[in-house]
Amino acid sequence: MLGKLLKYEFKATGRVFLPMFGALLIISVINRLFSNLNFKIPSIIGKIISIILIVGIFALTLIITIQRFSKNLLGSEGYLMFTLPVRSDSLIWSKLITATVWNIVSMIVVLTAITIMALSDISIKFIFKSISEVLRFLNIRGGDIPLLGLETVIAIVLSLFAFILMLYACLALSMLVNKRRGLCAFAVFVIINVISQIITSLAATTGVLRGLYEYVAGLPIPRMFHAIFVIVFIIELIECVIFYVLTRFMLTRKLNLE
Amino acid sequence: MMAILQCSNLEKTFGYKKALSGVNLSFEKGRIVGLLGPNGSGKSTFIKLCNGLITPTNGTIIIDGKAPGIETKAIVSYLPEQTYLNDWMKVSDIFNFFDDFYADFDIARAREMLSSLGIGEKERLKTLSKGTKEKVQLILVMARQAKLYLLDEPIGGVDPAARDYILSTIIKNYNQDATVVISTHLISDIERVLDDVVFLKNGEVVLLSTVDDIREGKGKSVDALFREVFKC
């Protein structure tokens, strides 16, 4: 059933995202032509449009991530979704996977658009050159480039999971009140962030982390990176589990549809 | 015969407010049951509990031998009070959606009902009027070959002409082994189709009877009895 839920989730969201992505990529190519042909004014207008589109895509990604959960599950559409013969876990995963994929695709599309527009600029060349320098340096120091790449991807996915699940938990917790749920979800979001700030600073000041910090800092370069990734994985996983369990509890035990 | 729906000592409280208390009910297969009571008497709460949309504070519900969950959702066809249609699908899309998720959805029959109501399959759900949305939703619910239909105020929001159509749709489309539970406060419209009635008052069952017993034993229509029991 997760496959079917995913199919409809991608249909519901793709019709919004794909035209935006298409528009940004087309504008980028046109911009590139304008600047190659040295059209000054159209090129400035084109750049303004593409900046608006880029900001728009990031805003849209966040809005749709929130809306697909709050509207489709916690609003009136929830009467359909929660009476389907599917597990609540499948509902959460279908939303989570779809939102994560679109977040990653948005980043890739925006980076591609910037690359197309700025390929001739010195700055972008410099960035590419720097990246290859770093990779070369890691290679010399015995770093396993494919493994580091994989770890980077996992770190990105896990932190997206944690962030999206935190949004879901905030929205799900807002079912505890009957009015002004949006405001309540935002308040929960602020509270969660304050708490995590407090935990982080407590851990840093009470010396719990000092030993770990010294250990990691003393490692040779490639191993130090791996160690940092492992720590990031553990922290993100803990967050994921907390927010997932909270969301699941609210959806199964405290469901209170509008 | 085993009951399709059985609940014992069912209780649901919202905060300090008791929405249902001490409800013991058992519905047989093949019956049309009217769940009757004024607004706020606990009708919707009862139906939501049966659908697993909320969990009981106390007591149990057994549907076809199981507690509400994935297995019961596959055999229960639920018409909620509010429309749950999204705004991005066409009628044909939501038909396919139901076909994908419910093994008992009969898409051919749904198309038939749709054309007899003069609604186009390519119409967008977003642009349908409120009444048409309710009709589409009723088609979705009645085109399933479910064992239990739970219809929450199916005739509340439509005009009297549409009411007759909806009632005849319900009668025509449910199979003989299935049980239909209809919650409403519009009793006179629905009385002629009912086999059994349950009166709910302030979250408690005050009467459980067959319609024949009311008519013959008390010499009254259900509507008249309702007015008597719930006299303000």
C-alpha cells in the first residue's frame, strides 16, 4: 500500500513542482543566451526573474511539505486518508519520502540553474576548482572519496528526515487544541528549537562533549571526517525517532480531525 | 447469527465532556439501522469510533470479529458528514484512487451511477457545487461492496428531490448481507427505509427497537415517537 500512497503523493505534488522546475531551467538557458549575446537589459530582467523563481521554489518546497501533511491528513481530507485500509506508518512514510525527494530535487534544480547561468563567471569556475582541490587533497591523505560522498548523501537525507519529521510532529501536536492550530504548530516549533538549543549548550558547557571533541580533533584527517559523520548520523537518527514516535502517537491515539 | 458490529460499554469523553457513555449495541447483518438523535447526541462520535478515527475512552467495538483497524477499514464504507474530496483530482481520478485502495470498489457501477446523475467523469472536484460533491462522495461510498456502510448525515445537505435519489441509491446498491447504519435527525424522510432504530440522547442509548415494533406495538410512526422522546 505504501507504493500506491507514494504514487498519489507524487501526482499531487508533481503537478506543482514540475512546472516551476521547468520554468526555472528554461529561464536559465535564456539568461545564458542573453549574456552570451551581451544583451544588457534583458539579461538583468532575466536574472531578476530567475532569482524570484529560486526563492519561490524554496518557499514552495517548504509550504508543500507542510501543506501535504496538514491539509491531506489533518484537514477534512483526513476523513478519507485515515479510513483507507493502510497503516498510519505508511501514511507518514509516504509523506516523508515524497517531501524528502522534492527537497533534494529542488536543491539539484536550483544548483543546475545557477550553474547554467553562471558557467562563464569566474566565481563558479573558482568554486569548481576549489572542490576539485579539496577532493585531491583528501585523496592524497588517503581519504575514501566514494565513501565520503555516500556519507554526505546519507547526512543530507537524515537531516531532511529529521527536519520534516519535526514539522510533522509540530503539526500533529497542534491537534491537541481546537482553534488556531497553525499558530499552535508554530509555537511548538519554537519551543522544540529552544529546547534543542538548551540541550546543545548544556552538553557543550558541562563537558559531556569535551572528551569526544578532543578525541575527534586528534584523529588524522580522513578518519576525522568519518567520525564527524557518525556523530551527525547518531544525532539526526535520535531526532528522527523522537519526532516519528510523537507524530505516530498523535495520529493513532489522539487523532482529532478538523 | 454473528453481529457485524458489536460494542459493549462504549464510552468516549472529550476533556470533561461525555460524548458517549455505556453504549451497548449489536447490529445484525442485512439490516438498515437508523441512528437517530438530536444534534450533539453522540451520533458522529459513535460512527467515528467505529471507523477508528478516534479511540474509545472505555469499552470495545468489534466489527466482523475484529477491533477497528486496517482489516475493518477494508470492509467498512464510510460517508463522513463533511466532504473529504481534494481539490486537484478529476472525478475519474478519485474513482481510480478508490479502485486502487479498496478491493471491493466496483468502478463500473460507480460510472453507471455517475452518468445517471448527469455528472461528467472529467469534471474537476474543485469546481463541483457542494451538492454535487456530496453526490460524488455518496457514489464512491455506495459503489463499494462493503459489509458495513456507516453513513453520517447522508441527506443533511441536499434538497428533498436529491434526498429521494440518495435514499433509493442506498437501497438499490447495498447487498443483502450488508448492514447500513444511517445517522440523521431528519427522520420522516428516512423512516420508510429503516429496519431498526437506535435513539441516542446525550450520549446514551434510550431506545433500541425494530421499526415494526414501534409501528405495531406503540401504534406510532418513528417520527412521532422521536418527537415524544426528545420533546424539549
